[in-house]
Amino acid sequence: MDFNKKNTLVISCSPGLNTALSHELEGLGFEIVKSDPKAVITNGDFSDAMMLNYKLRCANRVFWHLASFRAIHPNHLYKNAKKIAWEEILKLDGFFSIDSFVKNKFIRDTRFANLKLKDAIADRFIEIEDKRPDTGSSKDEAVIFMRWLDEEVELFVDTSGQTIAKHGYRKNPGTAPLMENLAAGIIQESKWDKASHFVNPMCGSGTLAIEAALMAVGIYPGKYRDNYAFQHLKSYNPADWQTVKNKIESEKEIAQLNFKIIASDIDRKAISIARENAKYAGVEHLIDFEVCAFEETPIPEGGGVVVFNPEYGERMGELVQLETTYQQMGDFLKQKCSGYLGYIFTGNMDLAKKVGLRTKARIPFFNGKIECRLLEYELY
């Protein structure tokens, strides 16, 4: 198995983040082969896969393609999977797990398909080495991913293992937090240029402001993580990984900003949590935290973006109150944010109508299973 050659890389993402992820990959110099709501396909060698695990902000996992074949029965899966040189991929004294997406008429329980694949790998090891690696459900070591759709099977090395959607700095998530990869996607798809002011009223646990600060100074999520599934493959060379990290870390990080990142919230506890998270991320000194109602959030001269992530409302009493809140957000943007681009991320388009401003763009996202929009307002 030659990990030095260019190969298909499938980068999975949360539903709807594929556009932001595609833009992020293109910004890193990768050509997009295909994009669908849950994944983006590109090409690269194994050092690229390692680098993407370190750098990507909008992704879930990075998959390295191993094999594709047809299987109309679990026995076909076993027979074809057993032909693969697993002894060149997995460590004999290591540990591997299997993850999968299976959708066909042959399999009612995904665990059965996983067991068939595990048996094929184990039996090949026993035939060749007279011994086999340990297996289990933990994704802390080597991970093999299977996609079996109808009669087509694709097998991958999951180079990430545990998801890279969580960026590792958020020790206290607060209530109803925005996932780090979604926050990064929202910023990625806004027109913020990373050189003008970034204002985040109603900041909650601070994820949007922290992600903005990390982007502004060139700090990547891999800085906070010390274990990836690729580190448990037989071909893994720590020196190669160190070379990748040294190259990334030699890229200049900016120590100070010549613009403001402002995060405000009326809840003092929320600001305390946001400060704590920003401190762990190493960017507390780059963010101005304010305890105040969103209408009192300071808006510096010079322009930039103002980004709201308000509640969407689940109960009737909340909806009535939130109608007023959305109207007040519109008033705030119109009256105090002249020269800025305004953004409201919401999963409730009925409430969005109360903002009272004409949208310039409506960018689709999902927050979990909730279909959302990032609404853009040009504020003259």
C-alpha cells in the first residue's frame, strides 16, 4: 500500500457545510473533484491528509481511499476485503475499529456488515502472521471506514478517528453552544476579510469570536490535539508528522491585530465562560469582552461585520418574546452599524421576517437537524 502516491481524499462534514469546506480546501490549494451535502472529494498524498487533519476548521473527518468493489452479499464483502493487504496497513500489535455507512437490501443491522469486514481483516492476519490485532469500538487508534451503498463497497482509512469538528479549546460549552466547525463555516461564508472589525453580540460561550480570532492570527485546530488515527497505522513515521507540523507552525502567526474582535452578552456567566474558552485557545488577549445588552455593544469606526446567532424559539411564549428581539436586532443593525455587513444566523425564517431589513444573501446551513440560513444585510 503506497501512501506516498496521490490518492482520493474524501473529507466528510456536517450536513450543509460542504460549500464552506470546499472554499476552505480551495484556499489551501486543493482542487474540488466533487461536493455533496456531507462530503467533499479531492486528491492528495498522505502528508496532505495529515496536514488537512491539522488545518481544516469546517470538516469532520479525512478519509484515505483504499479499495472499491461490488458486493451483493455479505460473503462477497468478506471475500473481496480479505484480498486487501491489511498487514501493510495495520499494526499486528495494534488496535483497530470499524465504522460504516451501510444502505442496501442485504444488511438489516450495520453491526453485521462491520463484523464481516472485521472477520476478513482478522482472518487475513491469522493466515499471514498467525496472529491478529485487537479490535473494538474505540476510535482512538486505527479506524477503517466502509461505505456500502446498494451493491457498491468503498473502503477507506479514517485518518482522523475522533472527529475534527470539535477544535479542542472549548472546555466549558455553556448552554446551546454552536459547534466549532459550524461557527468556522459561518465565518468562512461571511464576507469578513480578517482585516476589519468582527463584532459578535449575544456571543454566548464565545465560539464565533474565538474562531474569528484563530482565523485572524493563523492558529489551526490541530494545535490543541495530540492524537489522530493515522498515528496508529503501520506506515506512520513520527518524523514525517513532525515535518508537516513544523511547516505549518513556521507559517507566521500574527501576535496582535490592528482591528477589533468584540464579543458581548447580557449574561455575565456567559462572558465568563467565553473568556475561559478564549484563554484556553490562547486568544483571550485578542477579544474585547463586554457584559451588556446587545443594543449597547460598541461598534468601532471603520466597518467590518456584525454577526448574530440568536435563539430560534421552540415554545410559543419564547416566540412572542423573540419577535421583539429580532425586530430590535434589525433596528440595531440599521441605526448603529452603518458601513458594516450584518449577519443573522437563524433556524426560524418567520422570526427573520421581523428583522425588517432586505437580505442581500441567504446562505443555507444546518445546525444539527435544523435547516438554517445565514442572512446577510448590507448596511448603508
